[in-house]
Amino acid sequence: MTPAGTRTGQPLPVALLLPGQGAQHVRMAAGLYGHEPAFSAAMDAFFDAAGAEGEALRRDWLAERPRTDMDHVTRSQPLLFAVGHALGRTALDRGLRPTALLGHSIGEMAAATLAGVFRLPDATGLVLDRVRRLAGAPPGGMLAVAASTAEVAPYLRGQVVVGAVNTPRQTVLAGPDEPLEAAGRALREAGFVCRRVPSLSPFHSPVLEPACRGAAERFAAVERHLPSVPVHSAYTAAPLTRSDIDDPGFWAGQPVAPVLFWPALEALLAGGDHLLVDVGPGQGLSAVARRHPAVRRGTSAVVSLLPPRPGAPEADRAGLDAALRRLEAAGHPVVRGPGRTGAPEHSVA
């Protein structure tokens, strides 16, 4: 028997998974702030880049009772981006060298920033521009359904669409509140298990299209580079191409386009087994990844950097330490104690 996360005794290549809307919670990963140098530096760099909005974001992130609901687009989206990016920087600082990145929703922006497609100051400005636009969009939400896309198809009406495909039998619907509630009632009456995703906006639905108009011009105005390692897009289910990167409309349209996370994960693992490292709060992507046949048969493996649910600050630090021990056991050189805090901004290689 070889240790989990190894292949015939050799370390599996690492892929970082970066979560999106729904993973957020109060004080997510805040237990690392002030204790993990690379994490703290990356979060401070984000808050500094956010300018006048940075202090309010920091205040609500660290608060037990934020002034603005953490599920509101002006908090969930920028803070998920910042935390995902900062946890990725932490993994690099601790010696991990991923060979692939895969983000879900706003996690794709964090992945692209880690890989050097965007500079952090530019990415921060783009994310904040996005949330300002979306804050003025019609309200709505998202509904996770334990069903296939084919099974939910008869219930898509009244601007309710498939917003994400997380697994073959976990489909997320998105749309305005009233028709989404109606779809949920009909699905439950038909015997399907449903739950609301923590979101006050109908992400990945055409409802948001008017709010995103003009965003492409902002993306066109910043430099974009080829990634230092492959970034597998959850919008194309394939690695980002030069054409994707150069197309401002590709990035500007992401809040409207459906997230094809499972097809993207399938494509990633079709190219070879990986140690999948969830660099985000809540372990939602870990739970999804564990359903993949490659993980179920033990040829690929999953490690989460943070605990599965909110807890005391010490729980964040204990979760990271446990993850580092697992990575070390899987054969990856890990820097013990606080890391080097000097991993280059534009490279994960």
C-alpha cells in the first residue's frame, strides 16, 4: 500500500481547488491572520489594493457580526477572492508547487491571479468593479438540487436556469427569488432534495447580464499574461487558452455564464491523477472532489487546508497544520513553521 496522495510511492502532482459563492462564512480563515505570514501579507496586499473600500472589507471580515451580511455580493465575492488567493499564497510559501489550478466561480479569478494572468492590484480592482455592478442587479438566489441537469430541466421556468454543474447529481439553479422558490417547491414535491446556496444574488444566470455590460472595457484596460501553470477553467471545462485570456468578454461574462465545475474536474483528472488541495473555507469543493471515481478508487486524493465549518481561530491553525502533515506524508516537501513569505507574486511554478 502507498500513502494516500502518492502514486507507486511517488508524490502525486498537486492541483489547487479555489471555491466560489456559497463557501463564505463569518471570519473565514481569519484564524490565520497575524499568525501565518504569507496569508497575512496577501490579505493586507488585497485590502491595500482595495483603496477606500479596503478597511470596511477588513472590518467585516474580522467581525463576529459584520455590518454588511457576508452573503451579500459586496462581501462574499471580494473576500472569497482574497481568502482563496491568500491561502494559495500560503500553500506556495509552505513549499507546495502545484501543477494545475481550478477555481469555482470567483475562485477562477483567484486562480488566474495566483498563476500570474493578472497582477493582484489589477485583479482586486476588477473584482471590486464586478461587485459594484452586481450590487445594483435584481435580487435573487441559487438552489442546490440533488439531481442531474436532465432531471431539473422540466422545472426551469420564469428565468430560472442551471447556474452550476457541481457533480453529475448536484445541479445548482439560479434566478429571481419568486420563480426560484416555485421551482424549489415543485422539485421537493417531486421528491428531490434541495437547499438554498448562501447567496443574495442570482449568480450565473442571464438576470445579471445587464449589470455586466461595460465590464469588458475594464478587463481590456489591464495587462493579462499566460499563466505560469495551467489554469483549468470551470467555464470552458478546459485549460485557459491564449484566446480565453485575451478576450475581455470571457472574463466579464463569468458572473452570467454557468459554472461547469464537474466537467472541468473530469477533464483535469482525465489527464492524470492528482492530489487535490482545497484552498478555501468550508471544504465544499473537497466534498465534491471526493465523489470523483479517481478519488473513490484511491488513485487521486483530497486535502483541505481549512476545517469543514466555522470555529475558533485555533481551529483554522490546527486545520492548516493537519493539512501540511498530510501533504508531507504524501511526499511533498513542506516548510514547517511559518513559511518564507517570499513566494513570487506572478508564479506558482
